[in-house]
Amino acid sequence: MGVINRTPDSFYDKGRNYSLSDALRAVDAAVAGGADIVDIGGVKAAPGPEVPVGQEIERVVPLVTEVRRSHPKIVISVDTWRSEVAAVSAEAGANLINDAWGGYDPNLAKVAARYGCGLVCTHAGTLAPRTEARGLHYVDVVSDVTSRLSELADRAVRLGVPEESILVDPGHDFAKNTRHSLEVTRRIDEVVGVGWPVLVSVSNKDFIGESLGLPVAERLEGTLAVISLCAWMGARVFRVHNVKEARRALDMVSVVMGKKQPLIAKRATS
């Protein structure tokens, strides 16, 4: 899943893809790099200036429309917690709603069901969108994650979202400090064990930066290490900024696991 942030203040690209033309070029590059899904967002996750619903729609929907036209077979995901944005995005051709804020808008799952879209259910504690938690405490963070994800996924099914169209995301760095995110990572197999396909969204995040003492621009290797470990333990979808590098790392994991064959196997065969 390639990240396409059509925002002027993204933590990673600093607004590089804010214009429609730049965002479309970023989509083309992600697809060429091996993305199966593009995840389009119009509001950054971190605190910042308010983005009204209408403004989010103006950022997201024209891009969804153009991507659907230029890449008819790609899966288009929209990163939003707002049911209004999800509805118009689905009408424009989106296939998947990425709810990174854990069901904050109870109507979001209803929209996914109405339009036949998939839904990403994310653990975000009890945080309101675009807020940061302080003084976090969990008796067992992984238990909290698996319990909440089960609740969200089961509710989505009851509302009519197809079971095969649901993903769950443990929400690294959302309502979690660095130690929490590391604990979730080393026990990602328990999240997989809940039974829903797991999406891992760790690309260049702060828990990687704090673990290695590195700024955002230098977190690629840490990101690749984390997604490779999560792939080995059963995660299925990986939301990343650096698509080409992630694709190669994940393909290598698949080859080592025996799920793919080497593309060339001539060395020392004669």
C-alpha cells in the first residue's frame, strides 16, 4: 500500500504531493514501484490547522477520480475518519476506507457497507482524531489491541461490510508510546491470530525514529526491518512511503519463506 498524502503539511513529504499533478505523479511512481493499493489522504494525522470536511473532499476526491481513470485496476484506499468524505470517495471510485482513528465516526462502517467498500479497522485507543495521548498505561497493550480490533471488525460485519473486505491495523504510534509500539511489533503474531488480515502501518514512524535516534528522513532501513519481521509473522498489507524498497524487501521475505521462487536460480547449478 503506497501512501499518497495530498496535504501541505505531511510529516514525511512536507507537502511535496499537495498539487494534483504532483500527487498523480506520486501515484504513477508508487504503481511502477510495485504498489497493489494506493492510500490517498487529505488530512495529516498529527495535530495542526483544522481541515473542514469540504476542504478534505476537495483534496481527495479529484485525485481518486483521476487515479481511477488512469489506473483502472489499482485498489484505491482513502485515509479518512469522516463518513462524508468516505461516501463521496466511494462514489468517485474508491475501493477501501482506511479508518485510522478506530471508529470515531460510527457511520463510517455503514458507508463502507452501503458502497461495498472494504474497511480498515484500527486500534487508536479512545483518542479523538488528530490528538496525541499523554500518560498512556495498558495492563497489556496487545490484549487491548486484539480486543478492540475484534470489536470493530465484528461490528463492521454486522453492519454489512463483507468479511473478506476487512483489514485490521494495530495502530503503531496511535495511542501508544515507543515501547507500546515495539511490544505490538514483537507480538504481531497475536494480532494475526485474531483472524483478520493484518495491515501494518509503520513507515518512518516515531517509534522507529526513537528506537534508532534518527530523524524522519533517515528511517527507511528501520522501516524495512519492521515490515520484514511483521511479514514473517503473518501480516498481509504494508502501508509505506518508499514503495520500491518495501516491495523488494517483502519479496525477499516471501522467497526465504518459500512462498515465492527465486526469479533466477543459476548459481552453482552446473
